[in-house]
Amino acid sequence: MKKLRIILVHAGRRAQVAQSLSPPLGIMSLGAYLRATFNAEVRIMDQLLDNSFNQQLVKKIVDFNPDVVGLSAMVPTAHNLPDLTRMIHAALPQSLVLLGGGYVSSFAQEALRETTAHAAVPGEGERPFEEILRSRFDGDGDLASIPGIFWRDRHGDIVSNPGERLYIEDLDALPFPAYDLIDLPAYWKYPSFSSIIKKRYASLFSSRGCPYNCVYCHRIFGQKFRFHSAGRIIEEIEYLQKFYNVNDIEFLDDIFNLNHTRIFEFCDLLKKKGMRLKLSFPNGVRTDILTEHELRALRDAGLYFCSFALESGSPRIQKLIGRNLDIEKFLENVELAVSRGIFCNGYSMLGFPTETEAEMKQTIDVVCRSRLHTASFFTVTPFPNTEVYRHVMRATPEKLSDIRYDDMEYATIRCNISTVPDDVLFACQRQAHSRFYLDPHRVCRILKDYPAPGTLPFMVPLLWIRLTKGLFMAQSA
């Protein structure tokens, strides 16, 4: 096989100047894997970082003259792909164009339909991309044997391959993400995933997969929990300290704390090596399986910010959505975290199928009586290829017709798949925000405990835009 030239693009444009932005770890991991596997020349471009228009992006792609163009997009930015793929195809007709990211995992073969891409890969990209490239450049080009992918046959018809997706079993066997292919300090100018402007930070995935069965999740990494060893995490952090002087690590795992032994191994290694770090978990940990001993160990290791996902304060809804969270344990562990100086953020959702107004108020009550510093009250949004989407499609398909996924803002999307009228749902959201954030004691705690007080003035405009946009949308419903 010839030495391949591969370009991987984090596609899309930011809706807001101050939008949270983190390094594109998915294509960074994929780029490092393909570079090691094929000795390929790889480049990474982040359109969201540049906020460049498609014409500007395509010019840079054409200048590199790649054999392969991989485009990764999340659902809100995927409307950019049809125009982008047509422009790439017109300028580089011999290049292989592949799609990946959360959009493909959610929309499956439909992700190909409006584009001119050759194939689309849901879930983890490393092994499927490898098999596609081997077939294209060192085989007969037939993609029919690669399980779980979507591709166009020679007639242009979209084919959905059966079989279980290919996953990486041993995450420690992966090379470090290709930090050298991005400008890491450029991301420090924007709010991170935790909506905090940080200096000298890096984002890490230390595990993949989640064994729980929440109906709103499309399980990009599958249900089998796989993880980096504590030693491998430390090695990557040491690399980041050496080359980027990083002192703040943001873990983006779906569920970092599923393996309890690993928590203590990680904290013990940090202590033995004398590594002083700031640690945050903005994507949420499983709150009700945390122990006081684990919280103490993580706090001693540098944990200062953590998000806890409640989703619903109703025991019935907890069972309905497959989350089965122990609500009292949730409240207890938030209290423990706050008492140890950890800034606590919460996630909840309103508007599940069959959810009543009383159950929505249960959620609001639980969040408002918690010790959380900040909280989000999202509207339940049924993404394709999730169980909640299939439920709505069976029960009330008309509720799906008005949902706009393109350019949506997660905090303010206007959608109602519950059984209550729109004005009731959005009134509950207004009540939730006002009760939570107009509590003077909570406001004082936010101001006192905010992890980066020097950056708080820069975050006020973004928080105000999100809050007022949500309220105005609710009032117009």
C-alpha cells in the first residue's frame, strides 16, 4: 500500500462566539491510530475552532491533496455536511470521503443520504476506518464484509452492513491522541466542556462504553465498559505536562467511576509521583455509586469541578428511562462533594414520554433542594436510533415532525414529547430556572465557590444569552 495522505475534519461552525469548545479527541485518537497503522501522513482541521466557511475549509483540504477525507460532526452541526461533501467531491473526485462522529451514530444510513460521501462509520472509528482503507487501497474495494458500517455500492444505493461494530478491546494499546496535530493552546481561549475558561488544560477520555440502558442514549462507544489503566492515564498526563505544561485535566468519560479500584490506583499514582493537578469531570459520573472514600481520594488528587446527572426526580420516570438512579443517594453524594470543596453542576431533563406536570415538579424540587451550585433543565429530545425515539415513533409520531436538529442549542431546543401541553412544559422550565438561580443562598455559594473567579465576568454574557433565549422561547410557546 502506498503512503496515504489523510485529513480528518471536525466539521461545523459555532453558533455563538463564546460557545464551549474542547479539542476534538475523537479524530485525534483516530488520526494517531491511522498514522501508526499505515505510516500515513495525517492532518487534523477543526472547523469549529477556526469558524471558517466551507469554501475556506475546502481550499485548505484541496491544498493538502489527500487520498482520504474524514468528516466528523455532531448532530447540531451536521447540516453543514451535504454542501461540504459536494464541494470536496467536485474538487477532489478521486479522494475517499468518509463520515463519522455522533451524527452518524444517531442517524445511521440517513447520514449518507443527503451527502456525496462514500461511507459512514457509527461508533468508534479506529478499526472500521482501518478496514475501509485496507479494502480501498490494498484490496478489491468491497466494503460488504465490514460489520456495522454504511456505504454506497457501485449503483449509488446505500447499504447497511449487518453485524456488531468493531471496537478496540484493549484501550492501552492505542497511541496517545495526536496532540501534535492540533494547536492545543488555541482552545484555552474558549470555555471548556465544563463551561469554564481554563488555562493550560487538556481533555481526556480514559474509558469507553457504558453498561446502563438509558433510553435517550445512542451509546456511541457501546455497552461494554473498557478503560485505560491508571498507569496509562498517568503516562498521557506526563506527556501533556512535558510538552504543553498542562496542569488541569478534564475527563470526558461517560462514566469514569464504574471501576472503583481504578479510582484509587489513579489517585495513589498521582500522589506517589508528586503530581499536583486540577481535575474535573464535566460530563457526569454515576453519582449514586460513588463512595465517601472515593470522593475524598479524588478531592485530595485535585478534583475541583464535577457534574452529576439526575435526569429525573421521579422514581417512576427513573424506571421508565432505564436509569434507575437512587435519588436519595444522589442528594447525599452531592452534599458530600460540596462539603469537600468541589463545585457541583447538575443535569436534569423535563418532558419524558408520559411524564406528568407533577413528576416534572418532582425533578425541580429535587434539584432545588440539592446542594448543587449550578444546574441545567434540558428539554427531552428524542434523537434517532435511541429507544426514546422509537417509543415516540410508535406512540405519537406526529410529535417528531416539528423537531429541528440542525443548528440546535441543547439548552433551548423547543420540543415536547410528553403528555402535558407545551405551555405547561415550558412554564415548568421557567419555574425551574427561577427557583434554582434566584435562591440568594445559592447565588452567594456560586460567587464564593466558583473555581475560576477571575473568568466569571466573561461567562456572565454566555449564561445570560442561554437563560434569556430559553425563557423567551418558552414564553412564546
